[in-house]
Amino acid sequence: MHILAAACALAACCAAGAPVEWVFPRTGNCHEGIPFADGTTGVLAWGGGDTLNLTVGRADLWDRRGGYPWTDEQSYTNIVAAVRSGDAARLYGLFAKTVPPGEPRNPTLLPLGRVVVKIPGAELLRGELDPFTGMASIDFALGGATNRLEAAMCRWGGGLFAVRFPEGVDFRAEVVPSMESPEVRQALEPVGFGDAEKWRDGETGALGPGGESCGFAWRIPGDRPVSVRWWRNGREMLVRSERLFAKSPYLMWGGPPPTFEIVENESRAYWDAFWREGARVEVPDPVIQRIFDYGMYRFGAMTDPRGVPAGLQGPWLEDDKMIPWSGDYHFNINVQECYSPAYRGGHFAHLKPLFEMILSWRGALRENARRFAGIENGYVLPHSVDDRGTCIGGFWTGTIDHGSTAWVADMMWRYVEYSGDTAFLRDAAYDFMKGAMNVYIAMAEEYEGRLSIPLGPSPEWGADDVREAVGRDPSFQLALAHRLARDLLSAAALLGETPDPAWLDVERRLPPFARGDGGIMLFEGRPFAASHRHHSHLAGLYPFDTVDTVAEAAAVAAARERWIACGTSAWSGWCVPWASVLCTHFGDAARSARMLRDWDEYFCGDGRASHHDAIKPGFTQMTWRPWIMQMDGQCAAATAVMEMMVHEVDGRVEYFRGCPPEWKRVSFSNIALRGGRRVSGSRIDGKAETAVTE
């Protein structure tokens, strides 16, 4: 069969999945609602009885005050000396901060508010969302009959959410700013926030027969104000948020106001283009099918290339409490998981806003490197920052985790490999990659006849004990240094540049991982000995594929057995899809699929949100904060499904490696490979067939 014909035939196997369903009431928290977003503004539709809540959040609504600037005292030399001497007071003093009265400690994304819609006499029953059109519906009982409202969101006119009610159904709505929540008020009043100003118009006739509008406007200290308003025309309702102080009944369109039909058409067009551009899968397991379809929908909604780079929660932010972990950009895995579907999924443009934001920080990151490593040509990115690159929190091991910088550099190189955008490599990525490597080179020392990283963290291990939190040659940092060296050598060859001999030295003389009786260790002399949410000591297997699994088969097998024996008792939601991909890497397809089903059961449930903590006991002891939603797990789970189909081991692509043998019919289409290629494939009754298109 001709290769293009084969690809078309295999692509036809991937039919659209079923709509995602919700059973109402959904009143536990807003994240149990049906999600909509345009890359900047997010809406969550939730509630019960006669009340439909529309929680509105914005991914650009920051209080940017506070944070931790890098100081000259926070040098690598000082940190190493304090750790080696066991001087905890000295170490913590390096990262201490005094907060002036009336100012916040850290930048944070802000909760915005909600629109509360009342349908007198109604009882909300069920809702569903079509990931392939962005269209949603909610059924409700009223007057002995079942009625249905429709909802959609589009990017037209700067972002617009629309609802269409059935003919003859009455409704009314009010706005509730976040400052009306006691928890939000308690947090924000002491740092200079006042009440939002509310307004209503519906009696002047200016909006036409049946027209009604209300909203609120809120001033943000030191930044642009924000407003939320809704507008009604007959049985249609529109909701919009803007970064201005708007107290007006009019929605400013520069022409006739939009209709639900306009929003619906725009939504269908966006999602049709998204799914035509990217990967599709078809599996016989309905849970895993939903994990992929819904995960890709949420990824596409929060990373629209015209929107704001996505942090931990994207634009879906609570309106009644402060945002967990400030909703920040966590670069020690969380951002990487949020954006992971862009690669195999083939949505490369969705990465560009993230890269543009990070590259805009280069001046600050260069200064961080000067103070940390004593060099003028490096970049250092702390693991937790706001949208201006300001360090958030005093978590010292995260602040000095140079793996965050190197991982971003690898993201940029992979984007180039997948997209073929050599102009981006030449103009920006190559410089960033070299700057990240220069810091590793500055950190390294001669040790027992080889190169060594004298001290570094394995992400989020033991920050309360200076001797447990860091160590020599962390396997995580070694994997990243090797990945970055290989990336740089490939990039130099592509650009026709002469490689730095230091990159070759890293490849030849830096160990691939910390070696010991447990195979792959956390640090030199420190085995992986307890359940932990970060599988970072195994990062040389996935995501970086730097460990030679043939030459190091014994070490890999020992590490796998120790990792399994330690269990899941301290796992968070976002680490379970990572574990699924590791199982695919190990060739354990049954466990790979089971991990994803467990993630769905214990961290999502029928509310469909991707939680940080488990929503029920039985899988992990991390069940203290089941209301915290993070998008890393949702996106990583969609990526894990694609990795079941197409996965790399030792640089070699393998197909269906993570698909259980009992799956009698499984297929995928348009999954991206390096070099600008796409692949489609099917496995029917054990017979696999694939076709690659250039």
C-alpha cells in the first residue's frame, strides 16, 4: 500500500469519542464544573437545584508585588559551604525575607468572581461537553418536563462565553465578586485591595426589549483593573471579562452585539481546526479514551496561541479562596506536563507564548546566573515564578534547582526538532540552551578522575533537612546535563556551529546517574528509599531517554523494582501519569493502563477535575486538600495515552509498547515525530501496521 494511502486508511480508524458527562448537582467546588476557556479567560459551569454558577477566572490577573529577588549572598559557593558544614541557620538565612507591612509576601494570581444564574423552579440534572466542538449542554427539570440549555465559548471579540436557554424559560442573574468571599477578603484587604464596584442596567430600555446587564469592576493595586459583566438579550446570555474599569451596560464590539450563533460557529471552527491539526487515538477502554479526548480539549482550551501562558491551573481559578501555590509557573515538572501534549499531539504553536514569556526574562535570568554561579553568560530559572520571572516563595531547594532551566532549554530544542523552526533555534533557543549549560559547567568539579556536580537537589526531597535535601550528583541533574549536552551538539550541527568542547566533556566524563545497590540512586550514596511524588531520579529513562537501557539493564531493573516496592502512598495526582509513561518505558503495558485508570478514579472522579490530592482514600495518603485542581495531571495523562502508542527507548521509536495485549483493536493517527514527520497506526488482533508521512 502506498504510504500516504496507508496513513489515510489508518487515520480513518480513529473515530470521535463520546461526549464527557457530568451528573448534577456539582456543588463540592467550582472545579467540578464544565470547563470553557479561550487561553486567557476561563469559565466553570457548576451548581445544583435552580442555581447555575459561572465561575470566571483570568490567567493574566496577577498581583505582582512581592517575591524573592536573587541576592549576591545566594551564591553556589555559599550554599555548598553551608550544606557541607550542616549550618542550617546560615543556609535558611540566605533565603530569608522581611515583608513590609501592607505588602504581600509573594506575587499571586487573583480570584475574580462568578455570575450566579437562577432558573426559578428548575432542578439541574446532567451536563455534557463535546471535546470536538467545545459545545456543552445542561439538562434541567422544570414544570414536569426536561429542558436543555446550551453553552459555548469563543475567542471572538477578545473572549466571550454564551448561554442559550430554551424558549419560554425565565432566568435571572447576579454577579458575585471574589472580595465578597470571607477567605479572599481576609487575605487581600490587608494588602491594599478594596471592594469591587457593582452595577446593573435593565430598566432604561437602552439594551432593547428584554435586554438586561450587570457586572462589576475591580481595581488591582499597581496594575490594570478588571471587570466582569453579563448581558441578556431575550433567551441568550453573554459573559465577558476585560482588563479595564468598565461600568457600562454595553458590551463594546464596534458593531452589532454578538449572538449565541456567532459564538457557536467560532467554537466549532476552532475545535475543528485543533483536531484536524493534531493527534487522535481510538482505544477499547472508555475511561482511557475519555482521558485522552478530554485532556486534549482542556489543553487546547488553556493554551490557545493567542492567549496567556498556562500556569498550574491555567485560567480556571477559584472565586471564593486564594489560588493554591499562587497559580504560578512551576518549572520542575508541572509546566512541562501542562505543555507535554503539544509535542506528540502536534500542536507546536501552543508552545510559543510560553517560550516568548520565558525569553522576555533573559535579563533577570542572566543576573541570577551571575549571582549564583559567578558567570556572565548563563541563565538560572527558579522552579517557581510569576509571569515576570520573579521567584515565588523561599523554598530554597527549588530556587537552586538548575534542572528547571535545563528542562526549559530541552523543551525549546524539542519544539525545534518537532516543528522544524530553525529560525527560532538560531534567534533564541540556541542562546538559551548554551546559557543553561554554562551554569552546569560552572557548577561541575573534578572528582575522583571524572566530572561531578558537587551538590544539587532532587526536586522536592527533604527541604527541612539540609543534608537530606541535596547531595552529590543527583540523578535528575545528571540526566538533564546529558540531555542538554546532546541537544546542544545536535543544535550546533544543525546550525553549522562549532560545538563547545565542554559539551563533549560532559557527555564523556559526567556519570549518567548516581549508581548504587538500588540501581539508579537519588544522589551518590543515597538510595531511593521511600514513596515520593517526584520520580525524578528516573528522569534519565523518561522524559529524557539518556540512560542506555541495554548497557545499564541491571541498574534499570533494580531501580524499577525498588520504585515499585516503595509504592504510591506519597503520590500526588500529577505524578501518576508520569508513572504510567515510565511503565510504558519498562514495557509493562498492563500497569501503564492501570495507572491511568487509577488516576481517573482517585484524582478526578465524576467531577472530572484533575486534582493534586486524591479525592478519596485507597491509593495514596495525600488526601488532605482534595479541592486543589492542577492541569499538569490532566495534560500529562493525555500525553501518557499517546506514549502508549508511540514511545522512544534508547532513541528508537516503538509502537503500541504501552497498549495491553487484551486491547484487540487500537489505533492512532497524526501523532508527531521528530523531524517534522507524522505517524498513523493500528493494531487489530495483535497485527500492527504503521505509516509515516513527511
